[in-house]
Amino acid sequence: MNNTYMIKELVIDTGKAAHEVSFKGLDLLHDNIEKATGEALARLPWLTDDHRNTVRDWFKNARKGRNTLKSTIDENFKTVEGWFSAS
């Protein structure tokens, strides 16, 4: 069996699969926390709309940052896969 194929199959593909599963779990956790926080904030009458919007913006920025990190990692996996397919 080819060493390059073994490295790609065992290390890169396994790492990529672990990354995908981890991201999906993080995404689900984030969605649930965002939903629960939104419902809790809606029930607090002493909070202003500015406070609620600040929390919504924070969640939006966290999602944007997480998606940016995921796309960067995906691009890095493609780069490393390209190195091994060129060998």
C-alpha cells in the first residue's frame, strides 16, 4: 500500500471527519444556547431593546467568527490534500 495514500486516508481524512462532526456539534450547541438565551431575555421586562440587540449582535458575531474559522480550516484541508495528491 502506498504511504501517501495511507497518510491521506488515515490522518487527513480522519482529521477532516472529526472536524466536521465537531463543527456540527458546536453549531447545534450554539443554536440551542442562542434560542434559550433569546427566550430568557424576552421574559426579562427590565432589559431594554438595546440590551437585547447587544446580545443578538454578540451571537451573530460569534456565528460569523465560527463560520470563518470553519472555512479557513476547510481550505487548509484542501491545501494539504493537494500536497499529497501531487506526490
